[in-house]
Amino acid sequence: SAYSYFGLGFERLYQGPDHYSRYQLGLAYPISKALFLGTKFSTTTSDVSSLSGRFSWDAGVQYRPFPFLSLGLIVSELNQPTINGIKSPSIYTLGTAVRPREWLTLTADLQTPSSDFFKSTTYQTTLALEPLRGVIVSSGFQSDQRFQFGIQLDLGRVSMFSVVQPSPNETVKGQSANYTLGFQTSLKQQQSWLKPSSELVMT
């Protein structure tokens, strides 16, 4: 959910046979019309001790020099939380989004861990199309040879989305299909193929 400068999030995640919940609080602030800063705090709860109590702090900056171009940098897990006695590295993500048309968006992300800075990298690309106002279909590819497909429906101030990552090819072992279902709310009215209700105001 996004409300002005604040955002709240909840996720139900699965790691093998185990599951855990993640709660998130995000803050964002515009420095100028083209420059934005943001940060996010998250924590987890689970019946499995190794999956519970994970606290992480993320921060990022976005620069939008033109309406059709955005550049961003996100540093995830700045606090480098310890999980099962092992200190997690921070993850640096460089991203760009290009929107040559209102109905077409191209994104690309490059990630590298602080423990192996730019010696080990992964990437992801996504193509999103909006054939109808408020109906967004997307397809992407990750460097571990995983494809993903998604759809999002904007219903005014509520959006519903689903993402599927089919199993990768046989060069990547031990991974299976991933599924994501979710919804989000916002104070800002989203574009939708549904016509908003009309009203007559008389003075």
C-alpha cells in the first residue's frame, strides 16, 4: 500500500517446505522534480527460528531526467543481517526503465553483492505492455536462465498482480517454478478500463 510519503507491505513467502511472513515499511521523499530518495525497513516472522527475526534496511535513489527515462540505485540489506550465524552481504542494484510509449515499458537491472563487488553479477530484463488501460502484461528473463510472466489489473485505487517463473532449463539444477500473487492499494487513482462512477454536484 502507498499513502503519500509512506508505504506498507506484507508478503507470505515460501522457502522449500517452510514458510514465513515479511512486513515492510517504506518511506520516500522527492528532492526535486527529477530526484527521489527512498528507504525501506522489513522484518520476518515464522515458526522456523532460522526464518524468523530477519531485520533488513534498504535504501535507494531514483533520477528521472526525462518523462520517458528513469535511472536508479538500490542498496539492499545495508545492515548486513546475520542469518544462521552467517553475515549476509549488501546487494547493489543498478536499474533503468525506458518508456518510449505510454503502453510500452522496458526495464533492466544489474545486481552485485558487496562481498564480491562487480566480480559476481546477475541481471534481469522485463518488457511490459498495456494493451488496455489498467491491464499490464509482462515478460522477463533473468541471468540464471529463468523466464517470468506476469499480469496486473488496476482497479482505481486497488491493483492485483500475479507473476509466474516456470522452471529453468536443465543447466540450472535444484530450482522449481515460483508463483507470486498479490494486491496493492494507493491513495492515487490508477488508470483503469473501468469507468469511474459519476456524480452531479449542485451548488
